[in-house]
Amino acid sequence: MLKLADARRIIAAAEKKAIEIGQPMNIAVVDEGANLLSHIRMDNAWIGSIDVSINKAFTSRAFNISTKELAENSQPGDQFYGIHASNQDRVMIFAGGIPLKNKHGVVIGAIGVSGGAGHQDHAVAEAGASAYTS
């Protein structure tokens, strides 16, 4: 079970990476039910990215897939085309959401990051996800 202390550690690692690359970010962590556990908006991070970061975390948990991978499979003609219109338009198909797994490989939450280019969001999310230890 993902706890607040875990979420804080995940966010701290992600924030460190965002500082390292010089890009302010919104960083969200959700639990296994895709409920928001914790969120930060770094100084000067876009206000419009608050919901995007939360919804990237939701998307990763709802489908147990990174939003980067989901985006690659949701292009016209691909198997998940149109998925972004599901779940009351909460599904994000931009890089920056990554499922969090326990030591048994079970998804127990997710991180969502928004505020930069897709590759930046994904790198910051990866840094946060790598800080989780079950």
C-alpha cells in the first residue's frame, strides 16, 4: 500500500530532477484507487498543468501503463485511438505518467508530471518512480 511518506519521497526525487533540468513542474502521486495522495506545484510551474499532472497519474493507474506508451498506441488506426475521450476526459495521452509497482510487480499507484516538454515530464516522472521502494 502506498503511503503519504512514500508519495513525499517520490515527489522529492522528481522535484530534484526538475530542478536539475531547470524546468518547474507539477508533480502528483495517486494511490492504487487512482485517488490523489499528494501534489506539488513548483514555483513558476504552469497553473494549467496542475490538472494535467493529476490526470496523468490517474491515467497511468487506471490503465497500468505509462502515458507515453498509451500515447504511442492511441494514434489514428491504433488499438487505443479515441481513449482520451473516456473517463470524463481525464485520460492523458502525453508522456509524464508512470505506474508505481511494488516488489511483486503489482501496480499500487502512479506518478504524473506536467510542466515541460514530453521528454522532460517523462524524465522527471521516471526519477520519482525510481525513488519508490516497496
